[in-house]
Amino acid sequence: MKQNILIAEDDADIVELLTLYLDSADFCVCVANNGIEALEIMKHDKISLALVDIMMPEMNGYEFIKEVRQISDIPIIIISARNQDADKIMGLDIGADAYISKPFNPLEVIAYIKALLRRCVKNTEEKEVLTLGELELDMEKFILRKNGLVLPLTLTELKIVAKMMKTPERVYTKAQLYECINGELYESDDNTMMVHISNIRSKIEEDPANPQYIKTVRGLGYKIENKKK
């Protein structure tokens, strides 16, 4: 069955170009000229991935992505003429998976789409136990083990670890990690997430002051990676 790709873009020429290449790659295409139309399509059709422009009428790309992340975790690729670092960081921070600047190579866009969709299939077929180094997270029982021993994490700490273990090496901002706790974006108190991360490290790391799993990415947030042997 063909996968549906949503193009949220008000430039007819770009829509035509992307549609041509998506058709050739055997995808089905849904088109919206603004964020409101795109959101309606998201609510009624099964969309596998969205290509989103930032500067759209009625509802811009940033607003659209924020709305989508309330109802879906599908891959989102921003395609925009705005190529400043601040634009890219904002786009990724609110939930986009990739950011491609205009003008773009259509074949590069197709490659990004296929890579992200492969990752989604892998996650969907993902075993019920996530493994990273000595850590094993049982997603059914929601229990974290290290070398077979259960670690005494709280529910909040387990949610944070689960979010990170599903996508090792991905950098999450504090706001994104807080959002996984209760579904709400929270940005006013960085210390809250810092305390959670500190508590998690004290329970999973051999040396919390020199963490091998949860790493701080200066100026951005945190990521989890396989423990160095």
C-alpha cells in the first residue's frame, strides 16, 4: 500500500515539483495551501509524513507543527527559504525531524523521506524491550533494568528515559523532555528537568559526575548514547 505524503506549501511551483518526484517514488500526495488545510487533512487522512513550509497564510508552519504534535508523532520535514540557524533550531525544537533549505535538490528530499519512514517502520516493529548497553527497558511492564537488576526510577524518570532510548543519539531540549511527561510544553523552569536528569544519572550511571549514558549537549539539551566499552 502506498504511503501518503502531505505537502503543506503555498508555492504552486514547489508543490508541482515535489509531487512529480513523490509520484515517481511511488508515494501518494496530499496537498494543502496553508496550515489550517493541512491540519484538517491530518485529522481525516492517514498521513505517513509531512513536508512543511514555514511561511504559509492563515496558519504558518511553526503553528501547524505544534498542533500536529498534539495528535501525531509522524515524521515532519521543514522545507523553507528561511535558512538562519535560529529558524532551524526553532523548527527542530518544536518537533520537526529535519530541516531542508530552499532551493533544494528534490532527490535529497526523497532520500530524507525514505530514511525517516524506514526509521518509523523499525520503531513500529520495535521489540517490547529497548536495549542500550547494559540497560533494558521493558515497555510493557515499564521497568528499567541494568545488567538484569531493576533500577528504582520514578514514573516521570521512566518516561524521560523511554523517550530518549527510543531514539539514541537524538538531542532533546528540556522542553521536549518535559512535554513527554504530561503532554504539555513547559519552558519556564529549566531547573525542573535538570533535577530529573540528575536523579536519573544517580540511578543508572556508575559515576554520575562522568555520565556514560545521558550526555549534556551544551546549549541544546540532552541525549542518550551507548555506554563506551
